[in-house]
Amino acid sequence: MIPSSLHFFKPLTDIPSLSIEKAHGIYLYTKEGKKIIDAASGAVVVNIGQGREELAEIALEQIRNLNYIFPLWTSKPLEDLVKRLSSWFSQTYRFYFTTGGAESVESALRFTFLYQAMENKPWKNKILSRYTSYHGTTLGALSASGNFLRRKNLEHCLFDWPKIPPPYCYRCPWSKTYPSCGIACAEVLEELLNEETAKSIAGFIAEPIIGASGGAIVPVDEYWPKVAEICKKHELLLIIDEVMTGFGRTGKRFAFEHWKLEPDIIVCAKGLSSGYSPMGMIAVKEELVQKCEQKAKSFMFYTYTSNPLGCTVANKVLEIIESERLIEHSNRIGAFLGESLKKALSDHPLVGDIRGKGLFWGVEIVRNKQTKEPFDPKEGCLGKIITSALELGVFFYPCQGMVDGVSGEALLVCPPFTVTEAEIINIVDVLKESLDRLKQALAMT
Ligand code: PMP
């Protein structure tokens, strides 16, 4: 436990705070010597697993050689990373580097507004997004986020930007069923954009598969192609937030590849450096940058952009993913994880839905399986499951805020790509046991 005498901002949640001393592969070791499987990869970050010697060596060498450059200059680590990244995308993108997800989202929003202004459309000054979404905690990113719990107490300071419902079949906002629904969640975008007020929208930002506030909500196959077409028709830049899903997490290099999208801007962080250095980036379509560049002299300017240590680390992380064929592995082992979760938990009375792709799976918990009634967050049931699981030696990522104004809760199961079948069996057993414990506790109350 973290001592209360330690004066730093501790999150006030019902998730136990642990003091972690070291980590290796998919395992965390607490100060008290407890060994825990990290089935959340931290905050869905550590895709290649912890404690890689080759990263320690390369980081040390980089710090010895060059630890910082003026933001407008270049260096070998930056050049090597850009060259490698170019081969990760099938189109030509221009990259800009930051230190994390929110900073990258801010950069994407900033580019979008700048682009529209350079196109002589300065009235396009709003960003459209979805409820049940999370894009970061800075004020622009939070304004685009539709998770009411994470916006709480700050609403009055945020931009008043429009939002549409998410593609969330398990709780369809129109109470329709696929495929007779006509993909109402995509059609609503067209309806909104036909209104006069929608002329002010510069871009649409969304997670390809909803993570932190949804628990791996995967849209139906028709959703993304339809949304992309509508954005194009109305001249909105399509910003895909791959902060959680990028770099192999969902079994492809990027989740948008599941639907063959060609986003205008792609936002990444987390898996880019696997947590070995704070790192984020945006990839912007080359033709958009060129158009903009002719008129606007300078784009973004963060002190830590293109940080040599971050670039070296990210380059090595991507090299490891390539050489160890970790995306292929995550795809294979992810299918096993999905099947195991469904086999063990589909009939569980507290499990409403199990969904996901690759090594990115969500288990939504409910009070009533028939009515889909969610737990009241005040009951702390999600925290109870996570606490039991930690006692049993596994950490899961908590997701809250799926149902607007009501909450709705899920756990993300997303271990590092190096996880084995035996470890997955253990992870699923622990989740079942933790749910059983809550079921027993609820029966007693
Ligand atoms: N976008 C998405 C999709 C995220 O999941 C997150 C963080 N969970 C962010 C943006 C913000 O990233 P960061 O916490 O690194 O600022």
C-alpha cells in the first residue's frame, strides 16, 4: 500500500493503490514481494513486456551520447524512427512527436483547426466526437471526450462541442438490433451534419475500438466505412485515436486496418514506446500537411518533441515487435484469450457482454443479465472484482462511464503480447473466481 504520509496526488478510487518495486515480462512485484500478472499491460501500454535488457542498454547509450535537441532540429534517433514508422503505414504520413496521448490529441485538434483556417474556413472551429469515449485529460482532449465521469466537475470549463452516440450494440441507444438497425449510429452523423450548425465542425475524432470508457467496444463492420464516407462528403478531417489500440494491440498494426480506413490523422502513444519512455505522436496525411505548410509557417512546438531518448526507445520497441513477430503472436494468442473468456464467463450471471479483438478484450459486468441493468458505481462492485483479482495475483484495467449519466462498468483484459496460453488460463480462472466472490457477496446482502 502507498503510505498516507507520502505527499503526492493519489487517485481517489476504490482500486487498491500498490507500491510496485520491479517488473519483468508480464509480472509485477510489489514492495511486499507479491507477484502479480499484469493483465492490463499497465494502462494498456507495456505491449512488449517489462524489463527488456536491450532497451536498458540502448537508453543508457542514448543518454550518454545525446539527451536533448532544440525542437526544430533533427537527430539520428528521430530520422531512424521516422524511416521505420513510414513502413508501418500503407499511405504517406508526416509524423510529429510528443510525450503522450493527450498531448498528441491536442496536436491533432490543433492541426485540424489550422488546416481548416488555411483552407479559408475559419468558422470550422468545433470538433465532433462520441459519448462513451476518452481522448485525454487536457482541456481540449477532455472537451472531445464523452465520458461523463472523467468530465465531472470540469464541465463548466470545457468547450461545448457536439457528440453522437457510440456504436455500442449491446446497449443500442435506439434499442435496435443489427443488421436491421440500418447502422443508425453511423447514420446519425449524416443527420447531424445536414443541420446548419454542423457547418462549424472541423473534424471528427473517435477511437476505432472504444477502450478506457467502453471496455473494447468493437463496432459492426459497416460502421467505419460509412462514417469515413460521411466525413469525406462533409469535408471533416477524420481523426482516429489509436492511443490504446495502436502498434498491434488489436491483432493488426493499427485497429483502423480492420476496416481498411484511410484516416486523415492518426493519434498514437502508449504502445509506441511500450512505456520505456513517455512518447506519443500524430501521423498526418502528407497531402494535408503540404497544403497547410504553404500558408502556415510553423505547426506544433513542444519542448520535448522528437526527444532523442524517446525516439531511440520507440525505434527499438518497434524493431522488437517486428523481429519477434509479436503482432502475429498477439493475434493468435488473442483469439485464444477471446475463446477462453467466452467459454468461462458467457453464462456468468454478472457478465453482460464479452467483446474484443486481438489482445484487447472487454468484459462488461451487470447487476441483472436479463435487463442489462448496470451496477451503481457507488456500490464499488468493479473495485471489489479488481481487489479480489489482485489478491489472487492478477491486475485488470477498470472501465467506467459506458452508459451516459448512469455509468456501466467493464474490465479490460489486455496482457502484454508475450503472454502464454498457460498464463491466459490463469488470468481467466482468476477473473471467474473474482466474479464468483462478488456474486456470493451480493447474495449475502
Ligand atoms: N486517447 C485514448 C484512446 C486513451 O485511451 C488515452 C489514455 N487512456 C488517451 C488518449 C490519453 O493518453 P495519455 O493518458 O497518455 O495522455
